[in-house]
Amino acid sequence: MEEQKKQGIGLFGLIGMVVSSCIGSGVFAITGQLAQVAAPGSALIAWGIVGFGFMMLALSLANLGAKRPDLHGIFQYAEEGFGPFAGFLSGWGYWLSAWLGNVAFATMMMSTVGYFFPSFLPGNTIPCIAVASVIMWLLTLLVIRGVESASFLNAIVMVCKVASIAVFIAFTLFLFNANVFTADFWGMLQNNMAAMGELGGEAVGIGSIGEQVTNCLIILMWTFVGIEGATVMSSRARRKSDVGKATVIGLICLLAIYVCASVLPYGYMPYTEIAAMNYPAMLYVFESMAPGWGGAFVSIAIIISVMGSWLSFTILPAETTSDMAERKLLPAAWGKLNAKRAPQFSLLLVGACTQVFMLTLLFSADAYNFAFSLCTVAIVITWTMAAAYQVKYSAENRQTGQMIIGIVAVAFQVIGVLFNGWSFLLLTCVGYVPGFLVYAKARKDQGRGLTNPEKIGMGTITALGALSLVLLALGVISF
């Protein structure tokens, strides 16, 4: 018995899962993304709100992992609480999010390559799509051949991530100037200059403090994709109590890293100058801090980091659909393994979907924002359903404190998307339409038809998807 305990994953290992799952491309781009929509003071308020909201989600996932260790895969919380169709909606959202994240990784990597070869800027040109497509299919073929463990590569990637960010933060602390940081702390100077036409062209201000905070939400939520890392591995934890601790400690570590990396640079140069930089802004800020080597240092770190995340997110959607097929939410073919025990059909399908979506980036004014916003909104559907099950489970077991935590987590996710991502939520509905055909096929294979509530749900989501396309064609919404 003692030996079995020693073989489990300890607290430090669980914390590492949370941190490594979340840190991908977002931390390298966020410096410039926030500068485009918020002044330093508003960005700090946004971090406080998002940090609190994700703390509630993390506590919800940790509680469910400890109380229901028999459920594996985050979509099973929705299935257990609200039925098969809810499980499908959660799992399909997670699947969409995972491969849409790959498109964001591709755009980030090509933008970084643009530091060395300017023709690759801003990351969605024809050469970018061609090179990214080759990389994507090579990674897909590698995983099909059964290299999903790739522990050595993951170790290198993690070291590069943490080391490069730590060096960047150290430089920003050393060069921090409080006068620069507070010069336009709330963005009022920027708004006034825009109103008086001193910024030239049709430039507009960044809005009130409330508008600035709202515009930060989806950007910040993207950086926490992967917060469920420790919870997913709860069945392998040495002690179940470590799961909650790891999730909370990991979240605090992430907040410290993210806030420092995104806000401290505003004490080195005005946030308005950072906002005008190419993606990823961290690269160009560090080039200014350390001329001659800083830009190349961060560029190489980003490429290695994104490559590792890209590999992981190639495996993730295929694994998710395999689990869903095992639960009879998708046809059996989606879970079929090849001789290398890799879900080949699912991997090829993910590759095809990613390829098609990459081509659409040629028509996007801001390809990276478009890809990561869709990725974030899709996974918010999964997070919200898991938090909703936390509310239901806690209410049934008379755990008032846990129920309140779940309610706050649900409210945060819903409000965050409706305030800042409703147009992306509508567009995400389009991605569900093909899934309905697949779900119907899975139910038919089991000799079960669709229930009336399922038909109503499919009809409603399909109508919302059609609405998004109409609004897009009319120019009411744009991406």
C-alpha cells in the first residue's frame, strides 16, 4: 500500500501540469494584445476579475475531481449531470477548441518567423499558410506513428518556456520606470488625444475603464486554456487532496507570470507604443531591451514553445473524440486505434479541419485574434457545463459553499463571453452543425433515435449558426 502511494503524482507534479498546460503562445502575445485595448490600470483590474473567476472554476474542477474520480474527461461532467446530448455538446466544444488552438499556434509561429523573414508578417500570408500546413501534417503523421509520449521534447519545451519568460520578466523589473507606467494609467490621455484628432487618421480612443476591462476578457481567458490539467489527472494523484492545492497554487503561479509578463513592460515604454508593434510584441520589446540578441532569443523560445504546444494539441482533440466514441457519443470509427495505438481516423480528420480553417485566415484582418477567440469561446462551453455540474452535484449533496463556487464560475464564464465574445459564440455554433450529423449517426448505431429536446437543441444552435453567417455577410459583425 505504501509503495502504491509513492507511485502516484505528487503535489509538485500536479502543479507542473497546470502551469505547463496553460503556458503556450498566449503569454508571448499578450503584452501587445492588452496594450491595444487597455491602459495599465484597466489591465490590472481585468486581471483581478479574470483571476477570481478562474479561481472559482479551478476550485469547481478540483472538487469534482475529488468527489467523482470515476469520471474521466471533462465532458463526462456534462454527460453525468445533464445527459448524453449535453455530454456531446461539451466534448464537441472541447474538440473544436483544441484544433482551433492549433490554428492560433500556427499564426503565432509564422508571425515569429517574420522577425527573421519579414515576408511572413503578419502570419497569415500564402507562404505562412504553406509552411504551417507542412508542419501541421508532419506533426499529425508523427502522432499517427505513436510518438504521443514525446516526454523528452516536452521537457525541453517546458524549460524554454519558463526560462525565456523569466529572463524577460527580470529585464522588465530592472528597467521598470514608474513615471512611464503611470503616465496614462487609466487611458484618459489616449482617449482625449483621439477625440481631438491628434492621433491622425480615424484613430479612436480605447474607451472608458469599463470598456477597456471588457475588451480584455477574451484575451485573458485564452491564456487559461488548460487550467483543467491537474483535475484531468486526479485519478493518478498520490493524494486526492493535492489536486485542489495544485490547481490553486498553479493558478496563482500563472497569474504572477502573466501579470508580470503583460503589464510590467508598460513601465519600460508607453503602452501605446507597444500596441503598435507586430505580433508577438514581447519579441520586439525584448529586442529593444537587449539589442542584438533579445529578439532572436525570444523568437527561438517562442518557436520551440509553440511547437511543443502544437504537438500536445494535435493529440488532445483526437484523444477527446476517442473517449467520446467509447461513451457512444460518436460513432465507433472515431475511437478506432491503429497498430501504434493512435486514433488515426480522428487525427486525419483533425488535420483536414485545421487545414481548411488555415485557408480562411487569408481573409482575416487579425488572424491570431480570430483563431484564439474562437478557440476560447469553444472551450468556455465545456468549462461552463462542468461548472454547472458542480452546482447540481453540490446542491444534491447539500454542499452550499461548493454550490456558490460553481454558481460564480458559471456566471463568470457566461458573462465573459456575452460581454466580449458573443459574435464568436454565434460563429462557433456553425462548428456544431456537422457534429449533429455525427451524433445522430452514433445514436442510430445504438438503435436510439433523437429525443425531442435534442432536436430542439440542434435546431436552435443551427439557427444561431445561420444567423452568424447572415450577420457576417451583412457586415453587422466582423472578425
